Amino acid sequence: MSENFEPRILAFCCKYCAYAAADLAGSMRLSYPGNIKIIQIPCTGRVDALHLMKAMEEGADGVYVAGCLEGECHFLTGNILAKKRVNHIKEILSSIGIEPERVEMFNLSSAMGPRFAEIALEMTDRIKKLGPSPIRLRLEEKFKEAC
Ligand code: FES
């Protein structure tokens, strides 16, 4: 694995909790890796398994979904559905030989700015240890062949 490997990580963040926690982390001047690209969503229940697969297919090395604490979802069960979908994607990745740890679900509240920064660090460290996604490597190979 390259020493210079910088993981590409996509985070689907619920606007009521994780996205607000990211804002709070910013206001508290907590630093977290710039590898994380945040997508604001109205509730994690809107994240479809296809969104997660598409992110990996487009070259993300890791993807996570960050939603409200269990029992706190504004749409009641959105975060429970998201957890099931994340677990389903983990099974699919595992069945095709890709590390399931590349996909994760987290729960936090809008007051958990430090936890948001911690999650970002945790995912970056985890993906750095795993190395580039095999899908990303394949995409890069194809690109080189085409040039
Ligand atoms: Fe935040 Fe549903 S509203 S996960």
C-alpha cells in the first residue's frame, strides 16, 4: 500500500444530527481529515443501498451513513432502515471479496460535534489501514489502459 494513500470517503449525514454535528465541530474548531466528503440528507432513511453501492462503484474507498440516535429519528425509523441497508451492503461486499468495514453506520446527536470529528478520524484511519478499494484500483487501471 502506498504511503501517500489518501482515502476518498463519502459520508451521508442526516441534517438533523450528523450534519449539524459537523457544523458544531467546525464552530468548535475541531479538526478532522479533509478526506471526508459530506452529503447532507433529510434523514438516513432516504439512503438507498444503491447510493452506497454507487459511491463505491464511482471510486470511494469508504462510505458511511451518520444518522440520529436510535429512537430519535424525526421520521421514526429512518435510521433503523439505514442500519439494515448498511448491514445488507456489508454482506454484499463481503460476498464479492471486498472488506465490509469500508461501509459503516453511526448514530449521533446534533450536540456531538467532537464525536463527529472522532468518527471522521476513525473512518480515515480504518480505510488507510485497508488501503484503496479494489474497485477504485480497477477503475484507475482501466483509465490508464484507455490513455
Ligand atoms: Fe435523522 Fe432520520 S431524521 S436519521
